[in-house]
Amino acid sequence: MELSERHRIYWNRNRGLTIALLLTWFGVTFSVPFFARSVTFTVLGWPFSFYMAAQGCLVIYLLLIYLYANRLRKLDREYGVDEAEDE
């Protein structure tokens, strides 16, 4: 089955978005905890690096999901492949 040029562009943009967000995810997952080790002060009796790794990463993950959903919705509408709402 041959895809049209419009579909190829759509999938290339979708793939680019996915790769960019996965690279961001990878960077956050491995760089924030790595660099947080050098932070030595405490917050409420816990090391600040704990908060950066445990809470900060979760907030960024939620932001990545939100960005992906919104951007893909716009991309779907732009290329006419969005799901029709039930009437």
C-alpha cells in the first residue's frame, strides 16, 4: 500500500516529535539525578537531590505527555486524520 506524499509528511513530523520527546525524556531521566548528587542542602530534612529526582522528573514527564497529546492533536487536525467526535 503506497502512502501519499501528505501522509509521508505527517508521519515524518509525527516521528520527529516522538524522537524529540524521547530524547528529552532520556536526558531528564539520566541527567537530573546525576547532577542532583552534587546538591548538598536539605529541604524538610530530606536531601534536595531526592526532591529533584523524585518529584521534578515526574513533573517533567507529565509535561512531556501533555505536549505530545496537544501537538499530535494539532498535527492530526492539520492533516485531516483526527478522530471525528460522536454526534
